[in-house]
Amino acid sequence: MNQFPPEQPPLEAEGRAEMTALAKGGRTNFFGFVLRLIARIPFLYIAANWYGPAELGRFASALVLAEFAAMLATMGEKRGLAQRLTDGEGPESNIVYDGLLLSLIVSAVFAGVLWLVPQPMFPSGEYSRIDRLVVLAIPAIALTEILLAAQAYKFDIATTVRSRAIVEPWAISILALVFYYQIPDEGLMLAFLASVYAALLTALWPFLRTYGLPKGWLPHPVTMGRIVVRGLPLAGADAIEWGTRRLDIFLLGLFASPVAVGIYYVAQQIASLPQKLKQSFDPVLGPVITRAVKEKDWKRIASQVRQVAFWIVAAQAGIALTLGIAGDSLMRLLGPTYPFATAALAFLLAAEVVAALAVTSEAALVYVARVRNLWLSVTTIVLQAVLTIAFMVIGRSYGMADGVLAAGAAFALVLALGFASIAKGIVLSRILGASVNNFRWALVYAAAPAVLVGWAFTEAPEWGRLLIGIPAVLAVYAWVVWKRGFTEDDRMLFRKNMVPQAED
């Protein structure tokens, strides 16, 4: 008797082709995730060891508001563009250019305001003229998001991989090294600016080949107004989802030293790697869901969300276990200051696992209940802010160390994202009339032996934990999940030709 029966029914033939498209897109972007990881490590090492935690903390604080403004400036087109293209409101190129123009206008306004009033970007009060140039990143980031969303609608994920996983991270790593020998106090900011514009150009070229120039395009204020009204809930949801991963840095900048912010930023960069797995499915999940929404096929949407959520949480749990067990050794590689971030790293890794259902449920909610989703997102980030401030005030009143304050901010994120997963999962299930629950007991059965293997390596030297312990933990977890947790439908993620392609 099989002790681990499939917990979800097999996919219907109707939805198998779309799920295969999701699996293919996820595989392609997962390759990009691996490339991004490889490229990001040199940057973290250079920034943490050569520039130091104080400079890194100032850099991280500046990025928070600039990237937040860029997310708002997309006006929800990162996900709303797929729905507008599906509805067919005109020539596809003109639809995209409407979004690009609106985003450029809004991002220019944000950049101008922050240039004139830079203090919110630098809570420490320390910044230079070059640091203020971070506002130039706002239009580049916003336009890149829309260009990549347009390519994703055509199921072109390779452009996202090239832009986000190859060009951008390698550019910032290489230029951070070069600028260190020229302007060590401001090299991180210049390297960042160069990397975001390199990513923009990388996305622009294939976009022009796919969509070309606009045809008979005449921007109209009424059209722009409709995009704004329709996109505000999406823009708010996008900004809040992103903000939950950056609010803690901003609040740490207000309540703690730049060193604490630098420590936390390094831990966050490592812990956010599992989050990239969710982003692996984003480019194709939106177009697939919008087509199902147009047909009002709620069961199909539930199946898509449930399937992708399980894929994400299964992978995130394995990576979180691996990085968590070897966290202390990983942080020591970055310098003597950073082991204090080990507790923050553990909480941040846990946060990414509990957030899996929230982010996949939101992928559907933004199309079927965008206002309710926005209110849930607002509640989530308010809860996170209240908890983080409470932990910071308590920590400072007792004179706790920077590492403890960083851990408190990370724990607040765990609680807030746990609330979001439960609330958004319940709301989406009620709307669709079907469960979207992605939990399976097989995840627990796989985690247990992996933890035991990790515990066995705790007394090993650091090189043994990193070179042998990490692969051993990951291998045990992956084997149990594959053998006892994955159904045939789950395994399509690793297969290339699940559905025969129709002949032209």
C-alpha cells in the first residue's frame, strides 16, 4: 500500500498544455536563477569585504526607495499588460507603447521629486552627489519590467534570463570591482546604475524585433487615464509585494546603524535566492491565468495555482534547509562581521517558504479580485511595519546588538507573510470554488531526514559543511520529494515534451 498517495487529482487534458507551458517557462527561468546566483556571489563578496558593512548599508538604504518608486511607476503593467493584450484593445505594439509612455512619465516625476528631496533615501543623513544619482535608476527599472512583461506574453523567457540573470548581475559585480580602485566611497552606486541600464538595453533589442515600432500610434489622455484607473490596484499589489522584502531594510535604517543594515542586506540577498524560484514562473503564469479568466474557467485557475505553488514551495523548502544548515559557514565567508546575521538569515529563509502560497494566490487574485487583493496586501505590509517597529523599539530599549535587531526585523516578516498566505489562499479558494492549498505531508517527510543529515555535519569543519554537507542535505531532500511527494503531473516540470506540438 502506498503511504504517500497523490494528494491532487491528475490534470485534465484541457489544462495539460498550459501546465506544460508553465513548466517550460519555469525550467528556463530556473536556469536563469542559477546563473544569477553564480553572478551575485562575487558582488556580495566584493561589497561585503572591500566596501564594508557601513557603505553597503548606505547603498541598500538608497536602493529601497528608488526601487519602490520604480515598481509604482510601472502602473501595474508588469502583470496588467498581459490582460490588456489578451483583451485585444488595439495593435499589440501600441498597447505596449501606451504602458511604456505612461511609465516613463510617472518614473520621471518620481525621480525629480527624490532628486530635490533625497533625505528619505538616506535615513542616516549621509550621501554624496553621486549617491543622489540613484534616482536615474527609476525609469530604467520600470521600463525594463514592462519590456520583459511584453516578451513574456509571447512566452519569450530567454530575454528575462539574459537581462536579469546574466547582464545585470555580472555588470554590477564586475563594475563594483573596477570602481573600487577609482572611487571606493561611491563605486557601488555607479556599478548599480550601469547594471540597470545594461539590463534595459538587453531587454529593448528583442522587444523591438518582436513588436517593432508603433503603428499609427497616437497617445491620448483618456487612454492613459483608463490604464491608470485599471492599473492602480495592480501597481499597489506589485509595490506592496516588493515592499514586504524591503520595508525591513528601510525601518532598520531608521532605528539601527548602517552596519546593522549592511548585515541584514547580505543575509537578505542570500535568503532571497529561493524567492527567485517563484519569479521563475511569473512571466508565464500571468498570460496563462488571463486566458483562463477570459474563459471563466475557475477550476483550471485553481489547478494552475495549486500546482505551481507546490513546485515553488518544494524547491524553496529544499534550498532553505540547505542554506539554513550551512548559514553560519556561508556568512563567515563574507567576513568577520557577517556571522551575526545568521539568525536573520534563518528567519528570512523561513519567510520565503511560508510566502509561497501568498505569491501564487496573488498571481490569480490580481485578475479576479484585484481590490480585495490590494487590501490584503496593504494589511500585510502594515502588520509587518507594526511588528518590525515594535521589535526595534524593544530591542533598542534593552541595548541589543545589531545582529539581534536584524533578526527581529526578519521574524516580523515571517509573521506578516504567514498571515498573507493564509488570508489570500482562503479568499482565492472561495472565489474559484476549489482549493488552492499547496501543502503536502511529503514536504515534512522529506525535511526530516534532510535535517538529520545536516545535523550530522554540524561538527564537521567548515569546508566539509560547505563542500559535502550542502550537497548531501539537498540530495536527501530531493530524493524523498521525488519518490514520495511528486505525482506524474508534478514531474512534468523536469520533462521537455509532455504535449505534442501542433504542426503548422
